[in-house]
Amino acid sequence: MTADKHLDEPGRTVFGAAAAAYDAGRPGYHPALVAEVLTYADASERTAVEIGAGTGKATVLFAASGVAVTCLEPDTRMAEVLRRNTAAFPGVSVEVTSFESWERGDRHFGMLLAATSWHWVHRSRRWTTVADALHPGGTVALFWNPQGVLDPDLHADLSRIDARHGLGDSPHSRPAPTYGLEAGDWGAAGQSADEAGRDGRLRVDWPAAECRDDPRFEDLREVRLREETHYDTDRYLKFLESVSTYRVLPDELRRRALAETAAALNRHGGGIDMLHVTDLFLARRAFPA
């Protein structure tokens, strides 16, 4: 994500116009994610606040593991789907607000979660807001789920289609070998994710550098989980329809781009095989000196 994403307020609600498609099409997270977070966290404090909860892709996983989650979601349409998806979990509450505008009052939490949403939070005050929201010893868990195309020939075909339509940040813009071995390394040949983007590649706002120098946080950890996922053509198009890169296109241009993408997938066997990465950053709120 580029730096100006932090200031793009309308961008935070671009998904709301297609909340149902977002919920149906978006991939989830690695099955081991919740266990990684809860093993790291203080097991006695099973409360969390989640930034930009969307339709609850991560919320449901944590709630099913006994975490009481306060969800912050700025888009009313996304929040409506989120409430439906979490109706079975009485410990989940939903507040329609951004993290920066959230009225926390005197509440503090054992965990703060951000599932592919950290890049929407204003840099200038996000770590202070995080520190204020957590009990001493509380856990910060920020995670992303990028993907890479396993078939190089299909990747080449899709890249040509993206180039014709000016799509620079599609989910299939990266071949699987692009990803390094470490969490946050989405670049080529050791290029860090924070350095990526200068050559047009996707850029993740990896938090380690900011957090490492902040004395309010300690015990930083980075975890990468990997799995391979197959999408048939219909499912993959639903995924693309939920992505902001496609949502912001004029209707006719989006229709043409999706139709050409579908034709390419069908030429290559009727779907796409992806490396699905879940990158997790963990930190602990330090106790007062």
C-alpha cells in the first residue's frame, strides 16, 4: 500500500457498495493463525478490539476460540454483514467507526487485531492509540493474506490483461516465487516489503520498523504461514469483484477486465492455483517502568 492510503478516507468504505460480494469472495486466513496469536498472548485476557473488521473474516475465527471481540468498522454496509456473520457469538460487538474516531472511554483490551487493515490507519497517531487501548502486557496482532500465482504461464497471461486495463495491484500481480522466506518480505530476492513499490509492485505497510523503536512495545515477533489454494473461475471472479483495484474501475471497464481474466483462467484449466501467505506481526504492550 502506498503512503497516501493512510489518508484516503473514501477508500476505507470503497468495499461497502459490494459488501456481500466482499464477504463471499474474499479469502480467509491460515487455520493456524488464531493459535499463533493466542499462544503468544496472555491466555487470561481473552478480550480484543479489531480495527477495520470488514465482514468478519478474522472476527469469526477469534470469536469461535472464545475471544470477546469489539469490532470497529467504518462502513455501515460492511458492519451490517459483520453483525449477521457474528450473530452466533454473544461476545462480539460492532461499532461503526474508524479506529481514529473511536470513543474508547475507559475500556482496555488484552489484544488488538488488524486483519489486512493496518494500512488504513493514520501513521501519525496509530501507535499511541494502540498503546492506549491495551492493558500492560496486551498483544498487538497485525496480519495480512497476500497471494502469488503458482503457474508462471498463467501469471504472464494475466499480467498482460492487467497492463491493458491499467491494473497494477491485482491479487494475481505477483508470481509465487516473488515472496521471500520471512514475514513481510513480499519483494524479490530479499527486497523487503517496505522497500517494494518503487518498481510498481504491491507494498505492504509492514510494522516492524516503526514498532521496534517504540519503548511502549516489546517482544516483537514475525510469523509466516503458507498454504496452496485453488480457485475455480467463478470463485476467483467473485474474489476480484471484492478488491478495491476493481471496485474503483468504471463499470464497463471492470466488466471487460473481468471477462478477459475469466477467459484466461478457462484457457488454463478453468481456475487458478495460488500460494496463500498469512503474514503475522506480534508485539506486546510493555509494562510501565
